[in-house]
Amino acid sequence: MTYFPLLNNQFAYSQIQAVDLSPASIVIRESSPEGTYEQLDAYINEQMQQKNVKVLYGGYLEIRHLYQNSPHFSNPAKNRNIHLGWDIWAPEFTDLYAPLPLIVHSFAYNDQILDYGATIVFSCMLQNTPSYLLMGHLSLKSIENIAVGQTFEAGDIVAQLGPKAENGGWPPHLHLQWILDMNGYEGDYPGVCSEDEIEYQRANCPDPSFLPLAFTTE
């Protein structure tokens, strides 16, 4: 199956590269959500300049220490630091396009510190499998005028990247997660898990990186 690029033609294929956010590459030293934002934002901008690109992506099953300044993730009994989705770092309010026909399953504003912010979950058929596609860290405008059951065709604009004040307090990016079983969640699903959950979550949240970001011809 051919999938429509998530970013359409807003960025040339050559302007997009992978980035590493594992502890080997970035260490967040200031123990506050604001410190997390500032240091991560500086790192993302530095990587874009060094690579001479406008979009960075990656992160599936990446172990990260970015979440430890939020009580939503940090817990002495269960440290959630394994990333279950694919992150796409791009300018705020960048349009996001449906890669295939989508139906709105649910949506919410997850406003805890360093959470998803505005979030939409779509039901769809990915690789011939009944699935869900979660898009997190969106703009609030993205969830203002949608409804459960609303349909989108491949290539339709479905959302925009949110700014810090609307996306949970992060530098602008999309958290994209392929989910097989929502386990009763609506407008939300864990995007980070602990080591003791990884066997189940790896199977329930497969790698979505086969979805294209831009057209390969320029």
C-alpha cells in the first residue's frame, strides 16, 4: 500500500534527517520541566543547524531520560523511559496530513506537565491490520472542530503541531504511535513505558516508521 506523506510537500526530502535523543546524545541536567524544555529545544535547534535540515525524526523504543522531570512519568517503583512512538520535530503549526483513510476514534486535551497536550486518536487499517494511530502534541485548534466518527481521506489535513503552551510543554513535534489495542483508552494511550512493560507494549505498538514524511522526489 502507498501512504500519503505526513508532511506532504511542506519540506523537501533532503531537509529531513534522523536524530538521537538517547542518554548517550543528550543529558537533561536541570531538574525542572522548564529546564527540560529549554535544554531539549536548544539541542533540537543545534541538531537542525548542524545537519542543515528543518525536520528531525526518530525515537521508536529509544530509552530516554527526558521524562524524569515530570511526575507523570517519573515513579521510583516504575520508571517509564522507553519511547513507544515516532517523534517528528518541526516548526509549530506545521500541517499534518492523513497518510491513509482515517476515522476519529477519540480526542482529548492531556494537560499534565510534559504530557501529550492536544491529542487525536484515529482508527484505520495499517498494513491490512485494524489499528489506531495516535497523534499527540497538537495545537488546540486541531481538536476544536472535530467529532468522533469524523472521516478523513488520505492527503487531507488532519491537525497541526502545537506550540509549547498547547502541546504539554515540549518543543514543537508530533508523537506518532501505531496501536493495535487501545485497552479502553480514549484520547490518550501511554507513549512511554517501563522496562517491565516493554514485551507487551512492543507487540501492541509496532514501529510506525514505514509511514513517509515527504515525497522522495524534489
